[in-house]
Amino acid sequence: MVRGDLAARDFTAFWLRDGQVAAAMNVNQWDDGDALKALVDGGVTVTADQLRTADLATLV
């Protein structure tokens, strides 16, 4: 799923497997890097809606 604006090239893409973030890629969203790494490495269970709307740091 994608969070942000693809056309503006300002987004984060997430790949989910069994409710966990298996991978993430951010484009021009520099402040989310640490949270993305923690989500991928931590095996956190999340929903696509949470990834779309929540402050990512609160999900870790």
C-alpha cells in the first residue's frame, strides 16, 4: 500500500505479509526513516489503514 502522493514523488510504499511490514520504501519523506526501519525489523502487526493515517513512530 502507498502512503502519500505518488504524482508529487512524496510517498512511502509498504509491502505487508500476514499483517506485518515486510518491506518499506520512502521517497522524499526523510523524517520517517527510523520508524520504517523499526517497523520492518520489529515484526509489528499493523493494518493498511494504520499505515495510511497514523504517525508511524507511534506504531513501533
